[in-house]
Amino acid sequence: MPHTFHIPVLGLAYSVDTPVKVAHLGISSVTSIVDDFLLERMRKFHTEKQGWAYNLISTKEEDYRSKRITAYLDTLLRIIQQKTEAMKKESLAQKGDLTRYFELLPDTSALKRLYLQYTAMPDGAEKERLEEELKDRVVAGSADVNIMAKVDKMNYTVTGEESGSDALEALKGFADSRLESSVVLSAGMNPRLYSYLENFPDFFPDTQQRLRKRLILKVSDFRSALIQAKFLAKKGLWVSEFRIESGLNCGGHAFATEGYLLGPILEEFKNKRQEMIRELFQLYTQALEAKGIRCPEPPKMKISVQGGIGTAEENAFLMNYYEMDATGWGSPFLLVPEATTVDAETLRALTHAVPEDFYISNASPLGIPFNNFRPSTSEKQRLERIAKNRPGSPCTKKFLVSNTEFTEEPICTASREYQALKIKQLKQEEENPAELQKKVDAVTEKVCLCEGLATSAYLAHNILKPRENSAVAICPGPNLAYFSGSFSLEEMVKHIYGKLNLLSDTPRSHVFINELKLYVDYLRKDVETSIRDLKKAKYLQKFSDQLQNGINYYKELIPAIYNQTEAFRRKMMEELLELEKQVVAFQLQPSLSAGS
């Protein structure tokens, strides 16, 4: 791809139409396809904006969910192709999008060097020839999609028969689309979803050994990555990219590892990369031969990293030292209206946010830690509903229903129905007022993400329906606290490539230190809540031991961080040693030593 960074998936709404904003400029991005209601409304918006005919895909149609996803993705592709072709018809002398395309490229790009050669040439036939060559080499960024593998509610017909599941229907929607891009599978392994991939020929090599559709695994450690990739390889499915994401220093849901830190994880991928490719290719070719498909050479496999990267120096070090193929920059792009879809009120709140506004919460009905934003209108609405003694939300989309504690049919823990039933039960069982309040607060912390994470797009595009909930939930990573203001696309790209520093006046620790701080805080909270839980002591001990292993690794690494000043490295070491004292203090606590 033209660039060495991508824009990862950002909630449901925030990157829903990012491809039509940046793909023609060579920038790859990821769109969530979990919410077919959102995608259908966005398809209506974009088709009408283009002056094209729009035909509603009703919920009464058979297989409507996958059809909606296919139709939306095909609409994205059509717009991207139209914008790319129009751009290629421009003259570089116009200083339009064609010029922007080349100006945005990193200086390390061969295409950028060719463009700079063009700009230095005098007018004439040779310059005109080179301009045509540059146009021929324009490639749009990839419009990738994300499926959260564990969001996989089973769906049923009116007669009670299984009609498919959310994740499988989303995959079918992508597979049936005309996009030649990748599906990012996140949130852990789903054997049913992974097996379903075999139904679609585009995931297998064609006669030219080309994969029309590719697989990307978002992973948090080497071991789980290899297990998932081997499962897929045995079915003749190749992982084209491992997208390594920090367990806690990221946006959205936070999948904390058992104390495994980003640096050691990247080191393991670097050291075992070729061995992994050989092992996977052997399984892959055996499976393909059984299907009558020949593949003489391993397909390309990329490894990228994302989560908490904030400076060009960090970006370059991760790319060069760990031999990464690309990096992901997510939350900072929430401040770039040209790239993402954020409503005006939420954008204003983000631009003026302070570090305390970003926190890991238990707001997700999935029961997974969730990066939250205190000034969000969704959080304000949650507190207002509690004050009115009406906690919880109406549940309309039902993507996250899972609880059968009170009902035969699963309901969502963020729903008004569940929270009313649970609070009633707690009041009958708990006599201690302080303990009761603590338990009630844990229940009412859950919020509706299905609606809240989609609303921003409706507000930004002025398509919110009358009487529709306008509260916005947003899930930026804590790294966004270091960025203040709103930025142009050029400014953010220049920041990534080291041509502009958007954090010049902002004190900030290294990405590795920031992640370690998050893990130490996470351990502290776990120790406080599990102080008498001997069953969890062994887990906490292992967690703290892994943190110590990571700290020891960083002690050796810091002197090798070649593109930072001596003063920066010294400060980084001081912060590391201070965090080590905290980890050692945890290890001396009775709850942890009991697990030894």
C-alpha cells in the first residue's frame, strides 16, 4: 500500500465512511460491519448524496442483514472508484487531490521520490510522460472491514429455526461484496466463524495465486496468534496480516493480556516470524492440496502494530527495530474531521479533554473492560436516568443480548428491563446499604453501545430521526489525551511521518511506559477487589511476574532506542524503575504471595 500506516476501526460510526474520505488518497482504513441498521442508513445517505437510486433492504427480506452489508460495501467501493478515477484525470498543475495524493506519501516511498523528481523537472515532453506514469501508479487505500468475532448472537426465523448468526451474516455480507480487501477478525477466536470462511472462494488463491479477499487477525500475543493461524491454515486459509494491538493502550474494548507487554510481544513476533511462516505454510499447502489448489510459495504476510503510538519517533522505532510492515493510528484521527465521522458536540469535547476524562470502565454489556470518555453525552444520559430512578436503556438492536438470569430469551445487561429486575433482586438480598449501593452501581454502569456508538454518524450527517436518542457513546484510547485541538489530514499525516510535531508542548511518556502504567493500574484495581480471593491469587501472581519480565526487557531495550535523546532515555528509565517498585509492592501483598 502507498502508506506505512492505516486507520483502525473506530467504534461503529466513527470510521463507518472513512474509506470514502481517504481511500482515494492512498490511505487504508477499517469499517465495522456489525450494525446493519447503521450501514443501511449510511447507504441511503451516500447514494442520495451521489444522486444515485436508493432501494431499501427491508428487515422483512430473507438474509436482509448480509444483503445490507454487501450493498453498503459495494456503495463504498463505487464512490472510491469514482473519486480515484476523477482524481487521476486531474493535472498535477491543478494542486488538487492528485497533488495531495503524492504530497501525503512518506519520503521513504519510491513513488514519492518519483514525484519529487517530477516537480524538479522543467516543463516539456519528458515531464508530461512522467506525470502519466505517476497517474498509472496511483493505488487507492484498502477499504477493510472489521468483525468482532465474539459478537455473534444466533438469529432465528419466525418459526423458531436458526437463520444464522450476527458474525456469520456479517462475513457473508463482506464475502458477497465486490471489495478486494481484508476482513479484520478481532476479539478472540470463534471456531464457527473461522470454519464458515471455507464457504467463500475469494479467501482461497485463484489461478494467479491471488487472494481477492484476505484475512487479518487482530491479536495481543504471539501464542494466541499462532493458535488461531494454525486453525485457519489447516482449512487452507492464510492470515495475510497479524495486527498486534496493545491490550490496554487502545480504544474500544480493552482485552488485557496476563501482564504481557507490547515490547516483549513485538520481540517474539520479530524473532519467530520466519519460523511461523514456514510452519503455517506447510499446514496451508496440505489443506489446499486436499481442495485441489496449488500454491508454490507462501502468500505475503504482514505484521503491524497499533495502540497508543503518539510520536513519529515511536512510529519509526517500532517500524525499524521490530521490522514491522505498518503501524495503526486510531484515536488521534478522531480529531481529523476529513478522515472520521464525529458529531460537532463530541468533537468539541474531545478537543478540550484532559487525561482524567479517559478511563477504562465496566460500561460494556459484554463484560469486557471498555475505554470510556467522561464528558460523552451517553455518560450524562446514564447519570440522568439513574437520578430519575429509570436506569438502563431501551433495547432495540439486540446485538449484545446474552443474559438469561431472569428471562428465557437473552436480554442485554444495559437494558432497562434487566437493570430493573437485577436491582429489585439486590434490594431483597443485600441488607448492608453501602454494599447494596456498590452492587447497584455495578449494574447501572452498563450502557447501550449499539445505539450510542452509532449516533454520532446520524448527528454528523444530519440524519437523526425525530424522537431518536441523540446521546453519543465514544471509546477513544487514553493516548488521545495528549492531542488537543482539531487537525487537518495533512497535519496528522505529517505528524506520523515526522514532518510536523502536534505534541510539541505536551509532556508525554514513551508508548511502552504509558502502556505499563495502564497495566500497573489494572493490577492495582484487581488486587484491591480480589484481596481475599485465594483462587485469583495465582492469576495475580502470574500477571505481576509477567509485568516484571517486561520491565526487565525494557531495562535492556532503553539504551537501544536510538532515535530519542539521552535525556529522554534517562527519564524513561527513571519512570520504569518507579513502576517496578509498585509491581514489587504488589508481589509482597498477602493476596499475591498466597498464590506462590
